[in-house]
Amino acid sequence: MKARSSLIVVTFIVLFLVFGSFVFSVSFRATILRVLFPATRELIYLRTGLPHMLGEHLSLVLLSSVLASLAGFSLGVFVTRSCGRDFLPLVRGLSNFAQTFPPVAILALAFPVLGFGFRPTVAALFAFGILPVLNNTIEGIESVDAGLIEAAQGQGMTPSQVLLQTELPLAARVIVAGIRTSVIINIGTATIGATIGAGGLGTVIIAGLVRNNTAFVFTGAVTAAGVALATDWLFSRLEQVFFNPQDGGRSGHDSTRHSS
Amino acid sequence: MIEFDRVVKYYGTHRALDGVTFTVPDGCVTVLIGPSGCGKSTSLKLVNRLLEPDDGYVRVDGRPVKSFAVEELRRGIGYVIQSAGLLPHMTVQDNIGLVPRLLGRDKTWRRTRALDLLELIGLDPHSYARKYPSQLSGGEAQRVGVARALAANPPVLLMDEPFGAVDPLNRETLQNEFISLQRKLKKTVIFVTHDLDEAVRVADRIVLMQDGLVIQEAAPEELLGHPSNAFAREFVGTDRALKRLGRFSVSDYMSQDTSRVESEDHTSVPASATLREALSRILAVPSDQIPVRDAQNRILGSISLEAIRRAGYGGAST
């Protein structure tokens, strides 16, 4: 068990170094691409550096995801309160309907209204990123046992104490899973932003598609995938740290692992 | 004292409580009993205002519950529910300290209180304080639920089928622990159950309900001895005379005379047992009396079939 986990750590470190070198060292990238695409003459996209595109990509995703998570979470909490419960069926229906939209369509609809560039892309990613957070916030809170909420009320908790000390702690895992989904989807979708001039890793992918240069497409796609995998891993670490196995039933881990 | 005064409660168009009036005296256990849908749990939740009545009054010490700030009212009333309702993300210690925390008690006070209460309910404080509810058995969780209700030392306890989710063997243990706890603490308890045996065991008074109405409000011996109508008679069952014997203690009906019992008699009954147990044991032997022993297994006297019959006859005739 211990040998296996240290092997995993070593693998992660190696992958991390390879990925870092690929992004930041032009010569390393060129070497790899030459092996993979021997027939291609132009291996390195020169107009914009890969680290710069990665930076643009991360700021697109970070900004839109933070806003989307805040909005989705707040709306989810609002429609599960007694004052907002009337809106619950409406919001649920709209959200399920909106999720069937492909992200490209959202972008296509957004740019005539919002124009070209960074901001409309953030707006489109924001709109699309709300849904998983909203859905999971609603489902997470709704799945808290009604008897437990009544027990908390019966002990004399105020409505905000019930929310902060009972509902949210018990729904946290599902809500974080929603944020995780939202961010991962946004990392992929953000590549489309390049079509309306938002920059990011999509730039090199689009350039590759236009010039029929597979090495360019590969460069952009692998980097975006690397970011998505790293983010996913980061979330799973976060979940392990915050939702430790001590609380048994909630985290789904073996509760007997807790001792002393 | 808690009073229900012509209380009416609707669920939609269904009249769940149809003018319910009864009183809960201080320092004793009042059991609300009846078939499901009779309104017993509804009545309980009107006391801590998890529900509000559509008409009539619920008063605690003469003061309508409506006049209290709802959270203040609830923090002053212990609340125990079926399957305990412990918060799964908090340790046992934090669950017990919940109401004191809401009342602003500091950490040290809460910890000391939690450890004291664990001791009181018979769980080892140091091994249980830091456990999570998922690591407890049903019976342990239920004990912790009682401890949580007692933490802020409220004068009133509401117990909604507190032992309903526990297996029969553990349920009896919990009932006995509750009875001895109550003897020490003398809380004003409203206890909801649908189990007549449980009611007879723990109650000082029983309020029998049916379809949102109080059918009979009486001491258990009285309810079993003189059920007031056909429903009450059916509810208490044809073995009500036997159940009633469960209310009497052997020590009150035994004779000091040990001349007719052999000390090597295999069948005997503890002085702390009920007449119902004594009867059951007498029926298993050819003799019409058996020795009564104390906790140290010494013979104190004897209990006879005749004595039991006389005790039972007191009210079992209808």
C-alpha cells in the first residue's frame, strides 16, 4: 500500500515536470513534436508564446468559474429557502433545459450581443458554468434528511444557523462536486473563445485547424487537457482534506478509520 | 405545567387535531398514545412550535407558547426524536454541546457538560466524546440524543417515539435507563409512542388519542382498569389485566412469611420485579407461591397467586 502510494507520487512528479517543460521550454516542446509529427515543418506557433496563451486561458477560466460558482451557489441557496422556494421548480426546469445547450451555441449567441474578445467569452463561460453549480447546490441541500433539519430547528437553531451549521456542511460535498464539474467543463469550453478573439489555448488550436497543422492542434489540446487533469486532481485532494473520513456516513469512506 | 386548550390543527383540509384539551403536570412523564394519525406527534410539535395551531392555545407555565421567541422557546425545551437526529458532521461531544453553544456557553463548559452527561447515560466519556454519530449503534445514538436534550438542563423534555427505531431488547434497556434517569431528574416529559407496553412502563399519566381527539386522560392503572369507551377497551387489549400487573411492584405485595417456601426452590422472583413477572413465574411451577429474593439473592419473603389476584382485582373488573 505504502509502496504503491509513493509510486503514484513519483508518477505525478514526473508528469508534472514533463508538462511544465512542454509548456515553458520551447526546445523541449520542439523535440517532442518532432518525434510525433516528423512530416510537419512548422512545429512551434510563433505568434504567441504557449505560457502566454496558458495564462490567458487560466484567467478566462478562473474569472468565469469564480463568478459562476458564486452565482450558482447563491441562486441554489435562495431557491431552497422558504422565501425563494416558489421559484424552485422554475429554476430547476430552466437549468435542466439550459444544460442541453452546447457551449458553442452559447458563444455564438453571446458574441452578436457582447461583441468580440475576452469579456463576452467570460460572460458565455460564466453563463454555462452556473448550471452544474446551481444543480448540485439544489440537489445537495434538498438531499439533506428533512428529519435532521427538523431536529436542528427543534434544538433552537435560527434559519441561518440551520443553513450554515446543518444544510451547507452536509451538502458541501455535492456542491464542491458541482464546482469541480463546472471548472473542468469551462477549461475545455474556453478553447472555443479563441474563435471570437479571447485568446487562450484555443488560439493555437484554431491556427492549427486553419493551416492544417496537427502539431499546433496537438500543442493546444494537450496543454488544455493537462490543465483539466491537474485541476481535477487538485479538487480531489481538496475533497480528501476537507471531507475527511471521520464523519463516516457523509464522505462515504470507511468510518472505522477514525481512531482516538 | 403544559396545557393544551381546545387545540385545533389542520393539514390542508384534514382536521388533524379536533379540539384537544389536556394538561401535563410538572415533574412527571405524560405519554401521548394512539394509532398512527391520531395526532400525538402533531400535539408534541405544537409545544416547541415546529407546528403552529390553527385554533386554541398551548401554554407552558400559564404562558402561551406563541408569546415566546421561537428559538428561545426551543432552546429551553429538550427535544428527542426517533433515530436520534444527531448531526452527522459533528462529534458526539459537539452534538451534546449544541444547545449550550446556541445559548452562548463557552467551550470548556460545554466539554465538561458533555462528559458529565455521557457518564450519566452510561457511555464511557473518553472513548465516546470524539466519536461521530455514524460510529454509534442505534441504542448508543439514542442515548446521546437524550444527553443532547438534557445538555442545557431544560425543565421540559419532548420525546417523539424516542426508542422506536431500536430493537426490542435494547428498547427495554433504554426504557429502564430512562425511568431511573427520570427518577433522579424529575423533568416534565411529554413522551409520544404507539407502543402500549412502553407507555405502561414509563408513564405517570397516559393521554389516549384517536382521530385528533383525546379519548381518555388517566394514570396507566386507571386506563387499563377502566378504559372509558369501546375504542379504549380495544386499544388496551384483552390482556389489559395482565398489563396492569406490570405497574405493581412485587415488593409492595409480598408477604414476609418465609415458612412455606423452600430455600432451594429454583424458581424465585426479584423484589424489584413487577407482579406480571411474578405471575408468569408462578404459572410455571406447581406451587401457588414462590420466594422473593433481593439483589444479593437472599430470600426476603414470598409472593402468592392470591396476593397477585387481589392486586389485579382492584380495577380489572369491567
